[in-house]
Amino acid sequence: MSAAQPFSLRAAGYAATLLYLLIVVFPVAAALLHSLTSDAGALSLAAYADLLGSGREWLLLVRSGLVALAVAAGCVVLGVSYAVATQALPPWAGRALRYAAFVPFAVPPYLHATAWVALAGTRGLLAQALSALLGRPVAVPDFYNTGGVIFVLTMAYFPVVVCATAAALARYDVRFDEAARFNLTRWLAFRRITLPLLAPPILASALLVLVLSLLSFAVPSLLQVNLYTVEIYSHFQAFYDMRSAIARALPLVVFGLAMAAVYRARLKPRLAWLSGRQRSATHRDTRATVLFAALLYCASLLLLAAGLPLLALLVHSLPLSNYIEAWATARGEILASLGIAAAATSIMLAFASFGAYAARRGSRLAATPHLSLVAFLVSGPALGIGLILAWNHPDPRHWVYDTLAVVVIACVAHYLFVAHYAARAAMHALHVSIEEPAQLAGVPWPRQFTRLVLPLIAPQIFLIAGLSFVLAFGELDAAVLVCPPGWTTLPVRLYTLMHYGPSSLVSALSVITIAIVLAAGAAAAALAKLAQGRAHGGH
Amino acid sequence: MKRILVTCILLLSVVGSTEQVVVYTALDELYSRPILDRFTRETGIEVLAAYDEEASKTTGLVNRILAERARPRADVFWNNEVAQTIVLKTKGALAAYASPAAEPYPASMKDPEHYWTGFAARARVIIYNTDLVAAPPTSLLDFLKPEWKGKAAIGKPLFGTTATHAAALFALWGDERANDFFARLKANEVAVLSGNAQVRDQVARGEYAVGLTDTDDANGAIADGLPAKWLFPDQGAEDMGTLVIPNTVALIHGGPNPEAGKKLIDFLLSAEVEAELARTRAIQIPLNPEVDAPESVPRLGTIKTMNVSFESVAGKMPVTAEYMRDVFLR
């Protein structure tokens, strides 16, 4: 890594760090400080003493952990099998199915829950259809329980494991298999060679699913299952106890950081074992039965995870006049959410890409992704409280708090870590020698950054933009607390309407939300593909 | 376009001729927005409204007001119930304002120190499916009977009027009897749904035979032609009466536009607004005897109301919330 740091780069690094501290660290610190003080302003650990003494809540945390573990296990089973199945198909088909696996992930989990209740609830479309067919009322399983939460979250998050497994398989050197098969049976070769090589990225994705499931609030709330995140919300909403709510968010932060530490210590070093050599297409099993079985499995899983819920929402949203009503009712919210997501995405990309570049050049910005992770792990209500405490002041800060800028900051603070880590990974893949000729020629660093580095990682940048947009567009928990009077975002509006029960308007708005998210994802993928073609000189 | 203009004004902190008032309102946007729009038309004062999230109802806005105490952003709090308004008063978040428009309202429905005034009330009622139920329960205590085991539904008792109702029972009966009631209610397999609207929907659909909800939600089922009816519980001579919960309006202490806030409060307490709310499908019960409401809207004088002070109800909110969380959340 180059040690040269021009003054202008250092200055830019300090400015970016200051801005980062204001946007990401300040609200989290304000929330933490609030939880450690009493109303009189004195140091107080009462909120934490209450937490430590509450056996019920630790049991609730364990229960939530078990639910998250079940989701992660389900995602590993489905995700790995899906990715392996796509490998058995012709490359174009496998690629298409892997892209299609993005659809369940792009749909916000709370819309999954809504769709499944509309489809398979006790009075859902399925129950109605069966009742009509059989001529009598049909009892269907109740979705409002822990099993429903596990099912919905598994359907929403298994694409994370698909993505990791597919990437791992693409970089798996088949010569390991070939060498192993000289002395080992197929099963032993798989157990001693293939599995240890593929396990690290799969386990890393499982850890991510574990954390996402543990942090999930909207799904357990909608399905009326009392998990730990719902408990945090209850302390805030029903007991007016902000300190207690913030204190209760800390175990989640500690757990998430522990998972990050496990990843860094045990899994990240082993990712390099996958050498990057592409798996040869000639190793695909081309028997018709295998092809058919793989296609059937992938199609069935996609139908279950995305097709049926989307179909339920579409059917429930008809007639088309509901879409006109939805647009008329929520036009302001849709445009506000688009604007907020676009602004937040731009800021996240700027921070993440510059931060990764500056860290590569030896800047102290290297530490920022870890702080971003804390902001992600803190619950939405805690982050919202922190934003109020940090920005609602009579000084010029109120220019931020009184406008949608505070919602943009909420999105950036909550999801910057995703962009951070992804940008660091993308930057890490570029060898430092790429910049050395430019440095030797005295090219200023901004020009190196914008004309050399960014174009080379443009495909990844577009994908990061797509993912950041999807996350920012769906921001709910913190936004509901800080949205200025006169403004509402689409997720907040939708979440509010959902609690009146599933209606055609809710379904129409849900379809609009999903369409926007999928369009953003598709646009990001298309731009990434285009950029990849240009980066490789059109080859 | 109007919102963008308002936002620019806020951004530049330009003190112009456009007067504004910021209101946090827990009443459904469907009903509150037309009234606020009319206020703007009649007075020229721009209204910036923040509506609550249905899942948590009033408590979300209450906590937001508390969190913003260092620099209140709202001028007026228009609550659709009363207990949490009183919580705000006890925490010093409200300012006293004796609105002249509050004069006609009953003393029991307004704060003696003028921190809040109640208007346009709802009642906690029993809703039942007319296809499934010939003889509906007439008392809350009937929900404990074996014939309603697994057939009754209530809203989540941590938020909204269900929480207020639970706290009222604690205040009326005392902790021991109330604990016993809710424990037996749970043992009788009462379903806890996410809110009053869901109770209405699922009773109307026949998923549950009976439920506990508010008059506005219950009337919605009838207005939609669904097979449901509702009644005021506990109206017998020896019974405890029905809990009537008013909307409340209060001035926020330290709000940015206090004079505009007072004008909005005066407007909301006018007979015209109560009459308008009574004419909606929410059939909010007028408390101002001068209000001319449709025949179908109940009048306060015809209901035997629960004899419990709102201050005592508010005082019971925290202990009730804790109990409900422990007993009813899965």
C-alpha cells in the first residue's frame, strides 16, 4: 500500500472524518450519553441496572437468538442448495436464476409478512380458494406465531446465502476436487476438501443473516410475536422510557460486534483459500434428469419466496383503479422517499468510496466502517432518539432537524456500513501497483481517484448504489420518529395503513414499493454490467 | 409544491408573512386532515401536521414530544385519547391555555388547570358478528364466560384506547381485581390483535364472534355493510358503565408558534368541528351540548359512563403497560 499522502488528501480525509462523525457517530453518541444520564444530568446507570436485573428480557434475547439461528439455518439450507442447483444448469439459465434470487431480498421483509398473511392467513386467498373448492370452511395454519416469523425471514434472507455461495463456487478451483478424487471417495473429498473451502463464505453470509434476523422489528411486530426488538420498541412507545430503550439496544450491538469479530478472526482469512479460478463448464452434469430437477427446485423456491407473495399482492391490489388511488393518496410520500433515498445513496457512495480510497492511502478513515457497524446495530428507535437529541437544538442544527435532511441522515447513519464494507472489499481487489505509474507521473490524487480507481471499480460501485438505495428507500424505524411535520415517507405511510388490516390500497402501495425497489436493483445491475464491459475494454 | 415552498422557508429561516402552526395529531389522518385543511382555508395559517404510526398510536407522538422538549417543534397536540395527554402534562410538556371555546364542555372532560380540553369522544364498545351471535355479551365480565372462550378479540393493550381502557379498569377496580380479570381473560383465550381496526375486521369476517373496540371502528363495519353490530357494555343499574374517551387538544409548552397554536385549539373546540367529526363514519360523540349531530350519533347524556377520573387512569398507565406486556405479548 502506498504511504504517500499529499496534504490535500489528508485535509480531505479530515473533512470527511468530521462529516462522518457528525452524521453517523454524533447521533449514536447522543443516544448513548442520554442513556447514561438522569433527568438532572447526572451520571446514572439505572437503565443498565434495570436491564441486567431483568431475567425476562435476557430470556427474550435468547429466544430471539434462537429464532435468528433458525432463520440462518433455513437460509443456509435453501441458499446453498439453490446456488448449487443453478450451477447444474446451462450458464445463461444459472445466471438468470441467480439474478432472480435477488427479488425476495429486494422486497422489504414487512411486505413479505403482509403478502403471506393476505395469501395464507386464516382468511387469506388460499383459505378462500380451498373453502370455495371444498364447499366448507377450511382451517389453515395461523401465521401469527414464531413459525411465521421464521418462515417470512427465511424467505426474505436466503438470497444472501445464494449470493455468497454462488460467488464461492465461481472461485472454487476444481483441481482440488480432481486431486482429492485420486485417493478419496466422493463423500470424503466433499467433506475434507470441498466443504472446508466453501464453508467460510457460506458461514459469513449465515452470520449476516443471523444479525439481520436478530435486528428485525417490523416482521415480528406485524405478526404479533414478542421478540427482543419488539421489546425495545415497547419500552420506548409504551413506557416513555427512552433511556431504557437505548440500554436494551446495546446487547444487540455487542452481539453484532461479536459476530463481526468472529468473521474477521475465523472466516475472513479463509476466504483467500478460494483462488479465483473459474469452475469449468465441462464439469457440469448434463443429464436431463439432473437439469430438470435443478430447474424445478429453483423455480419452486422462487415461486414460494417471491412469486406467490407478489401474486397475492397483485391479485389483492386489483382493480387498477386502486393504483390510481394509491398514487393520488401517496404521491407526496413516494416522491419524498425517492428523493431521500437518492440523496442518502449519493452521500453513502461518496463516503464509502472516498473512505475506502483514503484508507488505502493510509488515512485514519480506516476505522470508520467499524463505527458504521455500531450505527447499524443500534435499533431504529434508539437511532431516532439519538437524532432528536443530536440535531433538535435552537442553533443552526435545527436547519437540519426541521427538514427532510434529518431523514437523509437517518438513512445514511443506519446503512452506511453496508456501503463501507462493500467499497473496502472492492478497493481491496485493486492492486496498489495500478496507481503507481500515475503517482510517479505526479498526477494529483483526485484525478487518480476519479479517472483511474473509480472506473475500475465502477461495477461494484453501481451495485453498492443499488443496494444502498434499496435499504434507504425502506428505512422505517428511525424515520418515523424524525420525519418533519408535513412530510411522511412511503414505508411509514404503508406501515401505518397495514395496521388497519390488509386492503387493496395497502396491496397496491406494496406493489408500487416493490416495483420501485426492483427497478432500482435492475438499473444498478444493468449499469454494473455496462461498466464491467467498459472496464474490460469491451471484451 | 406547497410543501417545497414551506421547506424552503424553514431552511432559510425567513420570517415572512406566512403564519404556521405545527400540530402533532393522533386522530386518523382520514378525519383530521380535512379539518386542518379547513382551518388553513379559514384563517390563512399553514398547518404542518405529523400523524402517528398506527401500530403504536398515540405513544409514538407522546415520546416524540418528550424527546423534543429541549426545543419543541410542535405547537399543538391533538390526541385521540386522554390518558397520555395527562402524562404529557405531568412531565411538564404542556402549557396552560383557557380557550374561550372550551366553555361549553363538561367539567369532567377538561383539565381544571386548563392544560387540555376533551372533545369529540369515542366509547369502548362490544362489537359482535350478527351471523354468529344471537345474544351478545353485554358486559366486559361476560368475556370471561366459557361460551366466549377463544371467540373474543381485543386490541394490543400496550397502545391506544385499549391501553387506556385497561388502565381505567386498574384505576376503577384496583390492581388485584384487575390483575385477576386480565389473567382470566387470557385463560379464556382472548385473541390480542394489533389494533381496534383489526378487531373490527376480524369480527366482521367471522374469525371472532365478539370483540372490544371503539365506536369509530365499530361504526365503520356497519357503514361498510358488514354483518356486525355494537353496543355500549355495562349499562345496567349495578354495572360499571362504559368508558368514554375524548379527543384532547393541548398547547405544547415552548412551541414555536404559540399564538397560532391557540387559534388552532379554539378552532378545534368549535361546535362546527365537533359536528363535522360526528358526521364522519367515526361518529365521534359530541361533548358540547350545543352541537347539532345526526340522530345516529350517540349523545353523552344517553350513555352510562364509567365513573373514573382521567387523572387516575393516567396514573395507572405505566403499571398497566408492564402487566399487559408480561401477560399478553407472545
